[in-house]
Amino acid sequence: MPDSTLDSSIHPLIAGRYSPFGFESRSIADDDLLALLEAARWSASAANAQPWSYIVATREGAEQFAQMLSCVDEINLAWAEQASALLVGCTRMTHEGTGAPYITAEHDLGLASANLVFEATARGIGVHQMTYINREKLCLLYRIPPDVKVVTMLALGYARRAAAGKRRWRKPLESFVFGGTWAEALPLLKSREDKAGLTQADSAMVLSVRCDTSDIRSHGRV
Ligand SMILES: Cc1cc2nc3c(=O)[nH]c(=O)nc-3n(C[C@H](O)[C@H](O)[C@H](O)COP(=O)(O)O)c2cc1C
């Protein structure tokens, strides 16, 4: 069942992040953009193999930006075209040197992108990631090697307040956290349910009340 309550004890960077459906026209300072990429760089990865790559196009480079935007599917164009920067997230599917399959390549890219997203959130920058992109065109235009997989595109920018997006919801913990065998309830969650009557009103807040990024900043950096 969809659930839009959120345990307020999680970090405001996580609670307040969302995928914006519109961006202001101002650009992202070079130092900020570099910091986001540095955050991705310091992500964990299997055997520290760091399989991720990002191709970056900023609005300042109009031609490059237009080229990357031409690889965004129609469904995402209305807000992606407002972004200050577009990034293509790629990952190497084999280990350098040995050529062995890199089992967690996509996971590791996702982790690096998560670092990037939270560094962005801490800086008041919004990120909207994309599945609906033209991967064949990206591979051709950017001459991406065959063992590198294009996974996502990321639209970065300062979210327009009015473009916060739809009401957010999540599956409840019980639907994906198990104890013992698959789908078996984790006792910890059961005892939480028992206590819920007393605590839920205090600990939950409705996610549709947007967290202003300045609120996140005022909680300090992680
Ligand atoms: C890998 C990935 C791909 C996504 N692709 C798209 C997309 O193509 N179009 C879109 O509108 N949103 C896309 N999203 C955004 C999700 O729809 C969004 O994260 C989800 O609805 C939860 O909303 P929230 O990020 O505001 O919490 C994508 C998110 C991720 C992580």
C-alpha cells in the first residue's frame, strides 16, 4: 500500500531530496559542479574498481547541451531542457585488465550517483535522473566503448519552487524488508507496529509538505 509518511529521524538530506520537474535558469557554479563529481568519485565500489563515468554538458556550452538534450526522450523534455547541466551516467561492465564481468557495475554507478545527488542536495541543487533516454544515440554521438553501458541521464539545476513535483510515496518497509525467508516478517518491524499507536503521530511527517533546500542546509552538512 502506498505510504507517504516518513520517519523524521532520517537525515534531512534524505528526507528533503526529491526529483524536480522544473529548474530555474541560473547556472551551477563550476566549484559546485566539481564538488558533485568529487562526491561521486569518493563512492565505494567493489574492489575499489570505480567503474562509473559521467559525460557532462552544461548550458554554457550551448552546442554540447543541445546535443545531449537531443538524446532525452520526449516524455522528459519539458523539464530536462530547463536543466543547468545534463550528465550521462555510464559504467564499465568488465574489469579493466582481466576483462572479467563486473557483477556490480550498475550498483556501483548508482552508489556514485547517490553520492552526487546528496552532495547536490546539500548545496541546494536538484537532480532528476532519467531512464527514458536514447542510449543507442548516446553511444554513437559520444563514442562510448562497447563494454561501457549507458545507464542514466541526470538533469541538474536549482529547482523551481512550483516544480516540486507530484506527491511522493513509498512502499512500506514490510513490503521489502524480510526476516528469515522471503516475505517473512522481520520481528523488529512487528514490534515497531505494536508501538506505532504511541509514536507514529510524533515521528511521521507528510512528504507532500516540501522541505525547502535552505532548511536542509540549515541542518548542516553531513
Ligand atoms: C534511475 C532512475 C531513473 C529515473 N527515470 C526517470 C525518467 O525517465 N523520467 C522521470 O520523470 N523520472 C525518472 N526518475 C525519477 C523517479 O520517477 C523518482 O525518483 C521517483 O518517482 C520518486 O520520486 P522522488 O525522486 O521525487 O522521491 C528516475 C529515477 C531514477 C533513480
